[in-house]
Amino acid sequence: MAAVREPVLEAVDLCYTYPDGTVALENLSLIIPAGAKVALLGANGAGKTTLFLLLAGLARPAAGEIRFRGAAVGRNRRELLALRRSVGLVFQDPEAQIFAPTVWEEVAFGPVNQGLRGETLEERVKAALAATALWELRDKAPHFLSYGQKKRLCLAAVLALAPAVMLLDEPTAGLDVEQTHRVLGILEELHRAGRTLVLATHDVDMAYTWADTVYIFGRGQVLGGGAPEVVFADAALIRRAGLRLPVVLSFYQALRERGLVAGGKVPRDLAALVALLPPVAAGVGEGRGGW
Ligand SMILES: Nc1ncnc2c1ncn2[C@@H]1O[C@H](COP(=O)(O)OP(=O)(O)O)[C@@H](O)[C@H]1O
Ligand SMILES: [Mg+2]
């Protein structure tokens, strides 16, 4: 079990309706523990992006409250700006975020706005570019970057702001295997460094393996939340959210039903599942490649 951690960000009964009358969030509450890897999981249109806009101080809730480190965030501009400094949002669409003429300037923009200059600024930008493997591309025009590089640039630009919490909207959507691996590697480093990460996705396999806390979204509400193996044990809930069980979990359950693996810790990734399989009888399967 993970240690009990202080909540860093909380949504309490949040409601939000778009000007055209679409109800996007309805009395939505959740807790983001400090240092956690939280996945918001839900079908398209469930309200994940809308919640991010509110949590990052880019839109005001119609009702309800956001709390940062236990204190309610007021509705005035000053408090929203303070929230924006503490909570960084990496947009799903890089084109919506990128605007500077070079990679370096894109990443430097936020820190310059925060008042950083000289060596402190250089160091901050350098660190963000190094963490996202973009240092070599620092003088390039973002326009000419690949989609995967653009996604990493957006991550770097938010990272350079040194926010307490990073909200990542579908950070691996549309990426190939290698680019996905890179982004997940960067997130792992950030997690190890103590950063709080919240990731919105509709990828159940990724959420199940990556997160230590999962919230299931459905039609602007949180339908369930907790440790991944607990949340996904409720198959009816997952179905209600328009999602499916993770492949690793489905396969584990099928093996258990057939008595092919013993009970115990539910595997969260393929390696853990394979480790549960009984050893192959001597002489059988020898010389085959690994997984
Ligand atoms: N700018 C907008 N104007 C009107 N409705 C919107 C707008 N953006 C999102 N919505 C609606 O709000 C709901 C939640 O959307 P969104 O937060 O984008 O969900 P998700 O990120 O989970 O896919 C959906 O019904 C969507 O159609
Ligand atoms: Mg979205």
C-alpha cells in the first residue's frame, strides 16, 4: 500500500456548463494526492478536458470549489492566476499551445513571464529541454518538429514553469510506440522527482499499468475511484463508463477461472502476469525466445 499522502488539489462538487448549454461537469469531486500518478479515465466527452481547464484556472466553475493544498481557491483574477502558477496544463493538441518561433523561446516564454532572467532562466529552460530530450532541437522552429516532438515540447514548456501539479491531457494519444515510450519515460522521471501527475486518457491499458490512483469518468461525473486493481474489479462500473477491462486483467481473470494461475497480487502489467504462470515442464518449450 502507498503511504497516505496529503491532497494537493481537490475538486469539490464542481459544475460546469458551456455557453451552448452543454452540461460538462455535474457535482464532480475528486482528490489528487501529492506525488501521486493519477489517471482520469473516461470515454470521449466524459468531461476530462473540462475538468483540466477548471483545475488549471483557465475557466471558472459554475458551482463548487477547487482547493489547492487545502485552501479554497477564490473566484477573483488574482487567485486564478495563483492557481495557474501552481497547476500546469499540457494541452492534448500541441498546435493549440505552441506559438514561439523556436523551441528554446517556446520553453523560455513561461519562465520569462514568471520574471526569471539570466542564468536562472537559462538553467530552467536547459533542464526542461534535457528532461524531454529536445536540447539538440533548441534552435529549430516548432513548426518543423514531428508530432511526437511537438507533444514533448508542450511538456517541456509546462515543466519549465515548475508547477506543483502537472495535468497532461492525452499525452500519448496519436504517438507511435517509440514516442509513447519516451513520454512515459519522461513521466516516470518526473514522478521519481516527486512531481504530482494527473493524466487524462481513454486508454484503459495505459491507465491500469501507469497510475496509482484511477478516477472513472462518465457524463461529467466521477463514477468510481481508487487503486487501479480495486476500481477495475468492478466490471459493471467499467462498462457503465463505456470502457473495457485492461487486457492484462482480463487475461489474468481468464487464467484464474481455468485454475491456471493461483490467487495473490493482481498483476498490473504483462511482466507481472507472465511471472504468475507456472514454470514450463523440463524439456518443453526450451530454446524459445522470451516475451
Ligand atoms: N467549447 C465547448 N462548447 C460546448 N460544448 C463543449 C465544449 N467543449 C467540450 N464540450 C462538451 O462538454 C462535454 C465534455 O467534454 P470534454 O471535457 O472535452 O470531455 P473529454 O475530455 O472527456 O473528452 C462534451 O459533451 C463536449 O461535447
Ligand atoms: Mg478531452
